[in-house]
Amino acid sequence: MRLELTRRYALAASHRLNSPHLDEAENERIYGKCNNPYGHGHNYIVEVTVSGKVDPATGMIADLGELDGYVAREIIEPFDHMYLNKDVEAFRDHVPTTENLCMEIFERLKQFPSARLVRIRLEETGRNSFEYAGQGDGDER
Amino acid sequence: MRLELTRRYALAASHRLNSPHLDEAENERIYGKCNNPYGHGHNYIVEVTVSGKVDPATGMIADLGELDGYVAREIIEPFDHMYLNKDVEAFRDHVPTTENLCMEIFERLKQFPSARLVRIRLEETGRNSFEYAGQGDGDER
Amino acid sequence: MRLELTRRYALAASHRLNSPHLDEAENERIYGKCNNPYGHGHNYIVEVTVSGKVDPATGMIADLGELDGYVAREIIEPFDHMYLNKDVEAFRDHVPTTENLCMEIFERLKQFPSARLVRIRLEETGRNSFEYAGQGDGDER
Amino acid sequence: MRLELTRRYALAASHRLNSPHLDEAENERIYGKCNNPYGHGHNYIVEVTVSGKVDPATGMIADLGELDGYVAREIIEPFDHMYLNKDVEAFRDHVPTTENLCMEIFERLKQFPSARLVRIRLEETGRNSFEYAGQGDGDER
Amino acid sequence: MRLELTRRYALAASHRLNSPHLDEAENERIYGKCNNPYGHGHNYIVEVTVSGKVDPATGMIADLGELDGYVAREIIEPFDHMYLNKDVEAFRDHVPTTENLCMEIFERLKQFPSARLVRIRLEETGRNSFEYAGQGDGDER
Amino acid sequence: MRLELTRRYALAASHRLNSPHLDEAENERIYGKCNNPYGHGHNYIVEVTVSGKVDPATGMIADLGELDGYVAREIIEPFDHMYLNKDVEAFRDHVPTTENLCMEIFERLKQFPSARLVRIRLEETGRNSFEYAGQGDGDER
């Protein structure tokens, strides 16, 4: 009776790809127009997948309101309508690629108490998406 | 040469979330407006994934017409344009959450003879979906 | 400097097509499975289009928050998660086809004070949609 | 034999809504989180509609390659992966709302030589879109 | 009480763009890879818009089953799973561009008896679509 | 720190389903209208999923430009705007079902040097898709 529930959220944010580990010429070569000085933005789509047993009394895995509140506090409030490079502590000296953003979102949600976080799928545009399922070290719920 | 084929079906149905295991106040608190007395509805999307070997003569896993007929008889006819709580035996005293509907669809399709049923993905709205892959006890095809 | 703004809302509701102007056999013949006794439902999509001049100070036609509040009060609260035939006064003795629902939504929104309502587009499923632009008698804003 | 052709383009850009005609408190009240100091971004979708007669020799209204080249030069290169407030001259002292961006795109494309520009539809998110068809003064092709 | 109803159909067909009015070099230059010798194909989406008064007894503009039957006979059967250049008489010596296909569909549906055909929108890919509303000579229903 | 990146490509191609292992009557019975003599076509969507470690210097799994170049050379150029049965060597005497096309694409991409190919998802229409993840013999990167 184990199911997965996937819930979809939207974020509008901006970022600039410029790594402190690379010099200016490398940053330009590797990131191309994503390295433009003032940044650019996306409508990110975040899909949060949790799994759990279906409670026989309620017929549900988890209370969606509780999940929404958790995601609002941990993800939407800090990231939505923000410039990731400046507004988010974690990306002050860490390049905010969609890969890194996807892992950051996973880390912020993995303690969700009412169901086990299975994976995060982060869509940057209709053409690119990323999935992260954590490091596999212990899924002991 | 094992592939998965996913085929998408649509269902328009209504339901009311009201569990016989909960009292009136709990039903209201837990289900909110999904507990409204006369129900409400959705355009459900059902994605059926089967897997199998590709037949070297036909280049196909399964005959889609056969799958469509099976799904029509087991799922579309009993559920489409129905009020799940009253028209479907299984939900007369079992709350028709999307979780429970997803498992019910899996159970009704798992004997499909021409390819192995892998999972059901059931979308309730553009924001919520559920996946169920059965109980894992034996995939011996 | 006249633009149109279209904003998209979602509604989950149920309805039964059964006209008081038709006898039982005609109701069955005309509406088919939409005449099933306990109703069925849809995820309706409502697109509200308003037009206006762009305010040179704000660069906007209308305050989206104001539009959202108006639509919430007039449309979402009375219709969302409802059984239209029983929960909505207008459909107690008036068949809630998508055509009639589309016109009802137009009538409820046409007094929106901050921009002129141009049309309502109502999607019942991915295959059917309806548009209504009122009766054309006077667009005097 | 007059048809309309609509072609869809994508733009990832960032902007900050902060009008020089409003004081700080008004900017905050009117634009809310769109007024955050470092901006945010979107995947804008630009739909360009042109109309014309179908050439009996080619069966086409316009050469799509020519339209793509024109849009690339006038819209994609100056706006894509840019921070509109700083990278685009027109928005240095003009608030880059989607309304204003939609009109700016129309003005930049209206001289397209091979078919008449009918309208621009600009989608900011899946929930908001804007359409502009110019000022109607003369469609003399 | 005049509304528009839009209904969406799908067609999988193939075509080759090669005009009898152009020589080989011009055909290659103008159509590029659409001129490849054996053709290529698309999942076309056909949106049929009709308008009419809402019948007060039924609450409907037109019987969808009747429209579906008409479109099946006039459009789906002759075009679906066909190579337009060889299987459709009209395109034996007339280049099957999406423009020409859009007008052909309009001509075949304009006599639909139960509601007035308003326009055809034909989508060739997610990036290109065409709309045709006829020649405007008489909308006398 | 292992992520999956999925990138989406589009292909317009045509095919005819007619197996050399079946006689004419069987071909007609099994493939139905997909066996029509001159073929038909689709807008195929190809989703390529690769996985890898995130490089701490760049914050990326792989260079998207490199992946795009590889896919263009191996898949888009040989398949796009082609009639698979005649233009693609592999399908001269091998029926080009979407199953077989999906495996062919996997085989052509599995040597991609900069990240491990995980799976190919190939969508033939909005209703049918196929996934292939190879034969599982050794994922030793």
C-alpha cells in the first residue's frame, strides 16, 4: 500500500552563472549568455515527490495542506521572486545552476515529517529538467 | 530488449471525501471543501505503464487495441461520467481519495494478459498526481 | 495603448445535464452519459480577459490582486468544489452545460470596476472550450 | 485567402518592477514582491501573429526563416538572458511590466517587411498573458 | 446569447513540400528539409470553432456528437494516417503546406448544418499554427 | 551528488508499419491504418536522460552544448524530416515502430562521453510514449 504523491509548485527567480572557481574567460566560455553580468530568470517548476502508506482512516498519504505549508516556508518564501545569487545565503559563493538549486531544495525538504521525501524534479525551461533523489544513505522510515 | 509503454486515458468523474472512520467534525477538518455535501469533480488522467519484450516480428510490446479494450471495460466504463461514491461498488464504504482510486485502478488492470502492468499514474489536477506500482510481491513474467 | 490581459483560474466542480424542458427519454438521448443520475465532474479552466489603457505611472492595465479578489468572491467561492446543480442557485432549474456556465461567469464578472471585461473562455476538458463576449450592447468604458 | 500564422518564441529574462513615477512606499504597495531589490525572472513566451495572402506558387504566407531571423535580431538577441532594467535601453527609465514589454516587442516587429504584423501575445507565466494589436491606425498592406 | 465552441481533433499525417510551380533548385531553397524526397510528418492539431445561439431547452449550441461525426467523415477519415501528397486528391498537384491544409479543412467543414463555422486553427508543431476564417463573404446564419 | 538531467528534443518524421516477417493480411490486421501504403507521420518528442556527478567547479553534470551537438549529429540530422523506412538504413528491413525507434536512439546515444546515458523516453503522440533504459549490462561509469 505504498504510493508516491507528486505535487507541483512554481517559482519565478533570477540567477547569474559565474563560478568563483573559474576565471573570467572560463566563466564566459562555459556559461555563455548565462554569464551575462546582470543575470536573467526563469519560471522554475518544482515537483516534490513523497511516499508513504495510505492511512486506512483518511485514505491519504499525507495532508496536502501540511506539505504546502512546509514547502512555502522552506522554498517559496526564500526563493520566489528573488535573485538567487544575492538573496539566498547558500548561493552567495556557490554557483546557482539548476543542478545546485535542485539539490538545495532536496536538502531543505528532506526533514518533512509526515511522509518520506523521495525526489525533487526541477524544471528550468520546457526543455531542461533535473531530478535528485538524495544520496541514498538511509531511507529508514 | 525490455521497454515500457505508457498510454494515457481520460476520465471525468465526481467524488466526495467523507470517511466512515471519522466523525463529522474530523471529516470537515481533514478534507476541507472536498467534504462539501454534494461532491465535486475532476478530469482525471490515467497513465497505464506496461512493460514487455519487443516481439521481433511486429516490433511491438503489446497490441494497443487490446490494451484499450481492456482499460475501456475495466476502468472507463465503470468510472467515466460517474459519481464514484454512489456508482462504484468499491467506494460505497471506502473513501474515494485519489490514492485509493489509483490503487483500485491498479488492481483492476494487473491481470492484463499481454504485457506486465508496471504502474499506474493518476493525475487529479495539474498540481497533484499519484503513482502506484503494486506491492512488489512477484513480477514473474 | 489598449492591451488585453488574460488571467487563468481553475475550478473543480461537478454537474449533471438534465433539462427540465425535456422528458426523461430526450434527456438521455441528448446528453448521453452526461445525464447519469448522480452527475460527474471536471477541472474547469476559466480564462478571464480584460482590456484597458496602460497606466503610464504603473505600466499596468489593472491590479492583478484586485482582479483575483473579485474572481475569488464571484466565481471561485460559489463554484469551486461544488455540485453546480444543487449548490448554485442559478442552476437549480437551469441546465448547467458549459455554455450556460460560461455565460453565468461572464454576467458575474462584467461589473469588474477596474478594467473592461472582454470575454470569458471556459475549458471543460482538453478537447472542449467555450468563449462568450457578452451581447455587444455597449462597451462604453 | 488571408490567413494568420502564429509562431512561438521563448525568452528567459529578469526584471524588477519599480516605477520612477512612484515613491518607495507606493512601489512596494503596488508591485509587492515584484519590487524586491534585485529583481526576479521568467521564461517569457512570445507569440508573433502575422497575416497575409497565401502565395499560389509556394503555398505560404511568409518565409519562416525570414521571420525567425527578424525576431532573432530585434527581440531574442537584445532581450534573451538579459536583465531588462539594465540591459535594455527602453527600460532604463520605463518600468518593464509585461504590458510594456508586450508593446515594446510589437513596436520592434511592426516593420517586418514580408507579412503584416497582427498582434503580439506575451505570456509571463502559465497564469498571465497579454495581447497587443497596435493602435489600429492604418493596416494598409 | 451567441457563444463560440472550439473542439480539438488530432491527425497524424505526412507530406512533402514540392511545388509544381517552382523548379528543383527553388523547391530546395524555399522549403529546405521539408523538400526531402520521401516526405516527413506531423501530429497536426485541428481546432474547429463554431458559433450559435444557445438553445434554451438543451443549454447547448450544437450536438457535439453530430459535429464529431461530420469532422470524422470530412477530415479524419480522408487525412488521418495518410500521405497528403498521394492519398488526398486536393494535394496531388497543389502543395500541402499547412496554410493550404488549413484552408482545405475550412472548405470541407463550412457547410456543417447545425452551427456556423467560424474558423479553423491548425497546429503543425508546438511552434507553428495557422488560422483561417474564410473569405468573409456572407455569414448569414 | 548524483543527479539526472533530462533534455527534450523534437523530430518530425514519417513511417509506415509493414513488417517483412508478416504477410500482407497480417500486416493489415496488426497495424491497421499505420499500414497505409504511403506512410504517415508524427512530431516525435525525444527525452534524453543522462546522469553524473555535479562538478564542484561548474555546478553542472555535463555541458549542454556538447550534449546538443551529439544528439544533433546522431539523431536529429539522420531522422528529422525523414521517411524512416527509406531514409534510415536501420529501418530498411526492420519495422520502424516507436519501440524500435526508441531502442535505436538509445543505441546511438549510449556512447555519449561526458555523462552516462540513463534512458530514452520517446513520445509518439500525446497519448503514447515509450521508455528504454538499455539492457542493464554494466553501468560502470
